[in-house]
Amino acid sequence: MPKTITPRPRTATGIDGPLASLGGLLREWLPRQRWFAGKDRPVTDLSVLSVTELFPGCLHLLVHASHVPVPTPGGTAPPGDCYQLLLGLRRHLAPRLERAFIGRAQEGPLAGLAVYDALQDPRSADLLLERLRQPGAAGPLRFEAAPGARLPGGLPPRLLDAEQSNSSIVYGDAYILKVFRRIQPGVNPDLEVPAALAAQGCARVPAPVAWFTTTAPRRATLGVLQPFLPDATDGWSLALSALAAGDDFTAEARALGRAMAEVHLALAEAFPPAGPGENGRTAEAMCARLDAAAHAVPGLLPFVPGLKAAFGALATCDTGPPAQRIHGDLHLGQVLRAGRDWFVIDFEGEPSRPLAERRAPQSPVRDVAGMLRSFDYAARQRRPWRPEWARRCREAFCAGYAARAGWDPRKKHALLRAHETDRAVYEVLYEARHRPDWLPVPMAAIKRLAVWGG
């Protein structure tokens, strides 16, 4: 039977039992992972919040990594983050698991055992699906399924290699399991929102089939299983293919705008309306994020006055459409086209933002702005840059959106410019920290948006 180890949250090197074997290995391994959020902040301490033996040879851990505080958009970064790990333990590591190898424990009761990322082990991935097929508890972990769900067994697993902030396993081209890495207390929007949309009959979003959560140290969502669309292609890949071939993309962009409007309308039905947006408060928050970003990326400083003018115009313009639940991190990589239909995925929002903020009602213009910025990103992937291609896609997306939503984002110029500016500021900070070679892309938008009318 799965057992749970509930140590006092203490520094990993000072914990008795098997955890004493893992502290040093994890301190070195964690910062190298793509999904680790604190790459620019040294790990000052590591604590283990819970450990569960999920099945023989596999430990489920929640660990807390503490950092030196640094300024971020919206204030100061939290002193640390909680991460979900599934660790495999073997005396002898098979050659196929060499890429998953973390290290060999040198002390404690696990001394001599090879420690590896169990999500890269097909056997562990298969056993994880079996847990979801048979809802129940494993210590503080809870495995649940949607009413009437019938999951087949024996589906071959494969871990996706795509760059992302979580880990995803595809089972037999039938289902995809997203395992959240950075854990925050509460219901993750990527479970909450698709479930609510499914209840509304919205077919644009794959409905959750099964999920698992934890009750310790606090309730939180750990992973969600959804149908996989094997013949689907993400919007980013489609856009780049069109650019490479010199093809027009406006028909696809227009259909995508209509699909996104349908999702927004369903979200407005699924969640209580929030009433008119509070543009003044939104503008203040945008200015605070800009100040923090400019502190971290000095290249923003010359443009701060112009960018704040965009936020100031937001404070005095009409409120636009009512605030509601939105996607929160919309771009071409978050949409899929299967056949002639567009689907929207990944409702987690920006992982760097607090969970409460990601679940709060916001203007749907924010999602529109995110997609417009994504067209700009795509157009700058090949030289010479294709600004006219991006402009046509932006126009087509807004036209498709307006035809279904009943209001036109292009007629909310001040509102759209403010949200696009806020998104570009976020992109500058992200690229400076994670992909410096991409920094010129959002900086080009910053230069445009800092000029009124841009």
C-alpha cells in the first residue's frame, strides 16, 4: 500500500530518513530544469513538504525551494516556490533512463541507489495512468475521474519534449496528462476552466477526464488528464509554416478569432460576471509591473514615459467589455487546429502570476492582445521581417472575433494598446531571463507602443 512520510518542513540536508539522501542531489538538479522558475535567483534553502511512496521504487515529493528575493513585475518575487517531483529509485539504472538520471545517493537509507526523474520512465508513467484509472487515495494524494469516464489500460506512454513550464505525457495518442511542476494552493485553472466549459457544452476546449490533487501541506491541483488530439497542429507551427512558404494566413487567423470569441462567450456563461472593468486600478497595476521590469531590464528605461502614457490613457477611456474569466496567457502555442476546427488549450495562465490573480476576472481584451503579440512574434522568426503579414493576421483575427463576440477590439484602441503594452513588458522580462536572443522581438514592440497611436 502507498505510504506517506510527513517530515517537519526542514532543510533537506537536516531531515532524517530517506530525505537525507536526496537534498544535495535536488539542490543541483532543480535549477537546471526548464520548468524551474527561479533560474535567476540562487537557491538558498530546500525543504521537503511531503513525501509519498506512490508505488514501489517511485516517490512523490513536494519540495519548497527558497530564493533571494528580487524585484519582478507587480512587486517582489515570493521568497520561494513549491515544486512537484516524481523520483524513481533503482540499484542499477537501465541505459534508456540515462537522460532521466539525477544522481546516486551517497548517504542515508537510499545510499547507493540511482535517483532519476520517474516521468521519463515508461513503467512509472504507466503506473501513474493506472492510479488515474482507479480513483482513490495514496496518502495525501487524491486520484479522481469525471463521472462516466472509462479509461482503457495498456496505453503506451511518451513524454513530450516540447519546451514548457510543466511536463506532459501522451498515452497511446488518446490522452494527454499534464503534470504541474510549480504548485500553488487552490484549484488550478487548467482543471477548473475546462471542466466548467465542458458543462456549458463548449466543444472548443478538451474536457478533463481525470485528475489528481493533494491535501498536504494544503489542497492543490497536481495534474490533469484530457483527450489528446493526435492529428492537431498548434497555431505557432502553422503560422511558421505559412511564413516559410510565403502563404497567406488571414483565413486561419479570422477563424481563430471567431473560435476565441466563442470561448469567451462560454466563459462568461460558466462563471459569474464581474461587472465593468476597473481601468484605473488596472492601469496602476500595469505601471507597477513596468517599473519592476525596467529595474530588472535597464533597456526599458528610455521607453517608460511613453509606455506609462499608454496606461494613463487606459485610466480615462471607456471600460470596454465586462471583466470575466479569460485564458490569461493566450498565444499561437496555446491553440490547436484539427481538421478545420480550432481548439484552445492550457488555461493555467501565466505561471509566474499568483493563482488568485490568474483566477480573477479580467478584460477579454487581454487575451486578444496576447494573440496579436503572438502574430508579431511569428512574423519576426524569419528575415526579412514580415510586418505586413503580421498586420493582416492581426486585422483578420480581430474581424473574426468581432463577428462572433458582437464587439470589435479594434474600436477599443486605448484599451487594446494598454493590454498589448503590458504583454510586451512581460515578454521583455521573460526573454531577458530565459531567452536573451529573443529579446529584440518584444523590444521592437516596446519602441512602437511607446509612441502614441502605436
